[in-house]
Amino acid sequence: MMNRTEKKVEDFVRKYDMIGRDDTVVTGVSGGADSVCLLFMLCALRERLGFRVLACHVNHGLRGGAADADEEYVRSLCESLGVPLRIFRENVELIARKRKQSTEEAGRLVRRSAFEEMCCRDGGTKIATAHHRDDNAETVLMNIARGTGLRGLCGIRPVRGKWIRPLLCLSRDEIEQWLGKKKISFCTDATNEEDVYTRNRIRHHILPALKEQVNAGTARHLSDLALQVQEVWDHIEKETDRAEAGCVTCSGDAGGGRKVTVSGEGFAGLDPAIAKTLIHRCICRAAGKEKDVEAVHVTDTIALFGKQAGKAVDLPYGVKAERTCNGVLLAKPARTERSADASAEVALNIPGDTYFPGTGQTIQCVLLEKTDDFSPEEIPQKSYTKCFDYDIIKYSLSARSRRPGDYLVVDGKGSRQKLKAYFINEKVPREEREGKLLIADGDHIVWIPGMRMSAAYQIGSRTKRILMIKITEDREYVRDDQSIDPGRRS
């Protein structure tokens, strides 16, 4: 018999259609109260809804014996619940130093990589994280304080692609009370009590003050606001898509330059909210980045529609907005071969994500251990997702454009072909060749995304470690905390 809290979670899962019959749900279990609650809730629902539960635990190597104790607790818990578990051990501090990231950011990316790896290896179709209502309230407050638009007020979404948050309907107090009634133990991470991170300061001081001195229901109200804004934002996005189809054209050039043209006639009749969202999107598209594109840049660009042809404003990342006879042109000039542009070559984070400014794409890297029963057919080989034999890579992999001496291995015998010759044979226009994103191992081209990979890196019988690379478009619009895990350890 389900109690009120469990029924509340089930209703929330059904409302947002989070889990379907025959889904395999990978859930992160740190051993903390929130993740332990989530694991028990999913186990209670798996028979009723007809899905499978897998657990993922990441030992960050940051807390010595305490982290090892958490790992052992999670192992024992999963055995008692009959939940298959994978444990990942990573030196997050070392990873953070190498990538020049905070340990918080490095840990987030390591956890994300572990979840994605489990989906690939174990057939996971959904990834569940233990964010709850107070987390959502903290995110909204942090976004407001940093400066955000409507998107930042959306907070943490219940569903975002395959990522689901079944506990967003519960408060931290409800979770701990439920665990207490069920007499379920959990681990406590001492770092969650420190005020080193911005989120912890909001959690320990700002939100409690609002609850005590303004309204006891502050967290609930902020979370409800986020859900309402999500509906409004989704509507705005749909209307913006429609407006874009009617008045925006985009083009690029071989050197990485971008042009976005907004028709004055089509733009004139747009509602102000849609107009602002559209222009923000266009600036980001022209720039190839979305961070640091602010309201003032949108306002300055919109003002050009009321000015005479030839008037222009400078925008972030070298983008220039210019009034033309027919509307506004947003253009980022192509880089030259002699340019010292930092996007010329970027070392890949393995595992992790790497943004490549040259094309505005993100390269996602996941490391997989090849098991005895592994088959390459288990992982989809799509035009922008490929798997490679990681053990034979000689140098650090990088994302870059072409340079003299580049070559591919075109068959199992090791025969080489110059990249230039390959482009000619494939009839790739000369003006497009310089702008192609390449994944390179020194002068050896590992992969031309969307075209072909080198035969030398194919997975074989001697492969032990597999590198899966996926190319995606960067869609992070605002300066807020909209990442998969907003920085806390569940």
C-alpha cells in the first residue's frame, strides 16, 4: 500500500509521462538522502509501471575513506533491492586541474559521462536524477541573482529529453521525513554543509531567511512559478520557431563565418516577446556561442530596424549587426588562415564535453570498457556519433580545421590518402573544406563528422577501451544554471 508521499511521486511521474513500459531507467545514487529516496521510489514503481531500474555511483576520489564508505553503502543497498549497479571511480581533482575547471564543474561532467556510458552499455533509455523542490527554488533564486530572462525562471525541468526528475514534487523535508518513517539510512556528505559554493550559500542562508522572515512556503511558490514559466516559455519557443521560418535566413562560409538575415517586413508584425526571443536566437546563431549575449545586445539590434541602411552595432564574439535595405544582417567574419583564433585547435576533454567555437558545435566524449560480450552493433553508428579504438590513439585528440599534411587511413592494410585528395574525390567544394570540423590525432584525421572515419581506429578483437564521440549543436541560451546537474550532489 503506497503512502501519501509515494502516491505523490507516482502521480508526478504519470503527469509528465516520465517513464514508459519497457524503459530502462539509469538513476544516480550517491548514497545521500535524495538519491536513496529516488532509488526506493523507482523500485516501488517499477512493477506498477513496467520498467527496469539500474544504478550508477560515481566515486569522485575527493573524500578519501568517507567516499569509499559511501560506495560500499550504495553497493550493499543495491544488492538488497536487486538493482544492478555500476561504479565509476574518477580522480575529479586531477581532471579539474587538467581541464582548468572547478571541481564542481568537473564532477558534474564526470557524472554526466558516467550516466551516458551506462545508457550505451546497458541499454538505458531514461536517466533519473534526485533533484527536488528545494533544488528548483535554489536554481530560480540563483538565476535571478545572476541576471536572467524567462528561460532562467524555468528552473529545473521535470523532463528534458531522456533526463527525468521524479522528486521535483517533494521538498527536502518531505524526503527526509519519508526516509525516517521507513527507517531507511543514508550517507551524509560533509561538503554539502560548507559555504564554498554559491548554491550552498543560497541553501544555508538565503532560502531559510525567506522561509522564516517572508513566507514559509517560499520554496513551493518558487518551484510552482518555475513550472508555470516553463509552459509560457515553451509557447514562446514554438511561436519563435514559426517567426524564424517566416523571416530569417542563415548561411555560412568556409572559414567559419556566419550570416543571419532578418527580414524587416516579416519582423515588423511580431509581438515584442517573440521579437526579442528571435533576435537573441539570431545573435547566438551568428556568434556560434550563447553565453554573454545579453538583453542590451538584443535591444540595440532591434533598434536598427528603425534606422537607415548602413547603421550598425558591434555585438559579442565579433558579430556585427547592420541595417540593410531589407532588414538587419548579423554577420561574423570568417577567420583567416593566419588568424590566431583560439578555435583553430581545441584539445578534447576525454571523458567530457568540448565546445568548438569554429563551428559552434559541442563534442561529447564517453569512454567505455569493452566487455567479453560487447558488440559494436550495440552502439548506434550515426553520421554524427562514432566509436573508436581508444587504445591505439597516439596523441591527445583535438578538434580543428584542416592543415597541410593531414591524411586518412582508408583500408585495413593501412593505406593512406591525403585529406585534400579525399575532399576532391568526394566533390567537397573548395570553399567548404576550410570550415570542416575534424577530429585529429596529430596529422592523422580520426574522423570527419558527417562523412567518414579513419579505418585505423575501428574497433577490433584486441580493443579494450572504446571512445564514443557525438557531435551536437550548442544550445545553452542564458547565463544561468540550466545544466543537467545544477551543482549539488544528490
